[in-house]
Amino acid sequence: MSFTVAYLQYAGSGPMRHEEKLLTQGFARLGVPVRHYSLKRIQRRQLALGLGMFIAGDMAAMHGAMRRLGIPLPQPDDYPEVLRGFLGRKVWASTLGEIERSMDSGSSPPVFVKPADRRKAFTGSVCYSEHDFAAWGNASRRQRVWCSEVVSWVSEYRVYVIGQQIVAVDHYEGDKSIPLNMATVESAVTAYHRSGTAPIAYAMDFGVLANGATTLVEANDGYALGAYNIAADQYTALLVNRWRELLTAEARPTRPLSF
């Protein structure tokens, strides 16, 4: 499947996001014309979408486009079951109410808490005591969350993957001189691919712990993926492959498109 136009989210004023700049460069080299749209145009159903059109934007825009096209919204899978062995820490599902009760009773150590659903009612953070509940705002105490044991990463990286090929590795936090153990990363990529549950294009964030172990921070789907220093061509290829897969969900491609 080839695309005749690429729709990129941009309000038309102010600086363009880094991700859209990369895609503009990537599609220019592919000879695909770029058009801009705003979230309001998606919400008001003013943007004509079809199977021959690529679209990129933030999570709200992408989910709006998927609904327009009848594409089932992918379920969040930050901690794929097949990759639990790469986490290096305890991770479990809970609710804000359960965390609040355990903190009130004094029986819970500090815990990292982040939303488990698509709608991000608050930003993930470490909860040390009841004084940190304010960070959750007015979020329902029935809100599903992911909890994880608090660990100390000394360096963090984003690993971009198409199929089972690592196409880029970006350092984004901590000490850049401390590298990932790429053998661990490659093992995780292979396990995810062989499980049959991985999207065709995605990213995984990995960190190096204070003890030197390389562990998985979280997995990220490729359809609304933030970029760091990845090159324009690789980033464009990643998003194109994932969008093509979503458009052809009933006939999942066996090999990714190459660029």
C-alpha cells in the first residue's frame, strides 16, 4: 500500500513539533505531498480520510482518525506479558483507590504510579505518601493504573524497531556514557516478535540500573510515537509501517516496507 498524501497535525501557527518536522523531511524524500490539519478538523469530521492517506499526530488526533476509518483502537500494552522477564522490577495493575488505601494504612513502600488507560488523567510519578495524592487531581479512584517498584535508572534510551530490526537507539535521560547491554535489548526484540503480539513498528524504552543491569522501562506503540534524535527517514518508515498495518488489520503484512 502506497500513500498519495500525508496529513500531519499542525495548527498553522507557532513552531511545528519535532515529530512533524521529521515526517515532513521524510515524505519530501519519498515524493509524497504533505498537508496539515488541526485536531478540531478531526473532531468536527472536516478532514476527508481514506485508505490511501497517511496521518500522524498526537494520541487524541490519531484515535479520532481511527474512529472515522473504523479502525479498532489498539489496546495499551506498556508491559507486554512476554517481556515481563526484562523489567527487572515488580510491576502490577491496581487502582488509585487501592493505592490510596494502602498508603493510608502505612503498609505500602513508595511506588511509581501511572494511568493504565488511553486517557491520561495525570502524569505518572512516584507516590511516597498521602501527600502525593494531589498529583492525581480529580481522577476517579476507580482509575486503573500501573504500579511499579521504585528503582534508580542511571541512563535511559529509546529503541526504535520495525519488524524485528532495530533501526535507531536514542539516549534521552541520565548519563550518556553508560550504554545499554544490546544483547539484552536484542533478546527482548526477538521475544516480542516471536510472541506474535508485537505491532510491526514500535519503540521500547530501556534503562540501565545502578547495578548495571539493562531493563525494560516500557513499550510504546508506533502510531503516535515521540521522537528524540532518530533520523527523519527511519522515523517516517516506522510510522508508515505501523499506519499501514492498522489500515490492513485483517491482512497483517508478513514483512515491513523498506525505505
